[in-house]
Amino acid sequence: MKKKIVKYKETIKRLGEHEEEVQARYQLAQELAEVEAAKASDLQDQVNYLQDTKSNLTASLNEAEAAVKQSSEFNWHMS
């Protein structure tokens, strides 16, 4: 009976050590997830900025092309 008690105590001790290890790994995984979420947020901000910049540049290009076309048509009518 004493051998069983010693065996149970050893098993409980090993389980406790394993639990601490798993808990530490879980904590690390949570911290890594927070870092990755922050990175994802930063990347989304960059995507939004690039999309806005592209949209603004496209609008400017369209305005410039329209102005050139209008100028060309005006010059053609004047000649």
C-alpha cells in the first residue's frame, strides 16, 4: 500500500510539473498571438493607406487626362 501512495505522489508531482510547463507554453502562445494581432493591425493600416493613396493618385490622373484632353480640343478649335 505504501508503494502505491509513493507512486501516486510521484505521479501527482510529475503532473504538476507538466501542468506548469503547459501553462507557460500557453502564456507564451497568448503573448505571441497578441504580437501577431498587432502586426496584422499594422499591416491592415498599411493596406488602407496604400489603397487611399492609389485612389487619390487615380483621381488626380483622371483629372490631368481630362484637362489635357480639354486643352487639346480647345487648341484644335482655335487653330
